[in-house]
Amino acid sequence: MNVLFVCLGNICRSPMAEAMFKQMVEKAGLADQIYVDSAGTSDYEEGNGPHPGALKTMRRHNLPTAGLVSRPITRRDFDQADYIICMDDMNHDNLRRMAPVDDVNKIHLANEPVPGKEDTPIDDPWYTHRFEDTYQSLATALPYWLDIMKKQLRA
């Protein structure tokens, strides 16, 4: 199963989600069944590592940061991903425009499975500088996604 986390520049939210979800997948013993990656809807930050605020927050929570390099989403990502999980409506709209017709159903908002928060965005800390809020929002949403994927793997 392939999971791709997506935000605008791939330097704040999506690499944080990637690192968090990889750690969760490993702890669940599913690293050989669930592949996790991240990308951006733009190429603005291509080749850059995570934002310093994201790095600081990830390190504070003992998340691995090695190998996190911004890249734009590609056609291959759409083809290979089972889940494309994005952070806000702008990412969602951009992805739906970019996606081949057969892949639109793979695109989801991060909070989609969270009861009462289905349409709530994960705000961009590049603007707010509230990286811990981003971490906490993802810490709420990601376990729901892991449960969904575990059920799918068992089916």
C-alpha cells in the first residue's frame, strides 16, 4: 500500500506527516506493507529540506528527519498511490485538477476520518509559525488513517 502526504511546498506539513506516519507504521510492524512518502502541489521548494520550524518540532518529538527533501507531485505518484492525503482545501482542489480522472478518488483531506473535523484544514505553519499545532493536528488525524489502512490490509 502506498500513502502520499501532500501540502503546497512539501517543507512543513507533508514532511511532518510523512515522518510521523512512517514512525507509526514501523511501530505497528507494517513497514513492509505500507510505503509512506510526501510531495508538494508546487515546485517552489523543490530540493529543500523541511522548514526550520518543522525540523525543530519533529526533533522535539523524536521524529526522523533524514532524507526529507521537497519535491513536486508527479504523474507516477498518482499512478502508484493508494491514498493521497492532503492538508487543506487548496491542496485538495489543486490535486483534483492535476490528477488523472481515474485517480481523483485517491485524494483525501487529512482530517476526513476524524469525527467532527472532516472538513477542518491542517493550517499551514509557514504562515502561522505554529508548528506544534500542526504536529498536534496530525497526531489526531493520522491514527485514524492507520486504522483504515490496517482494516484494508486485513480484508
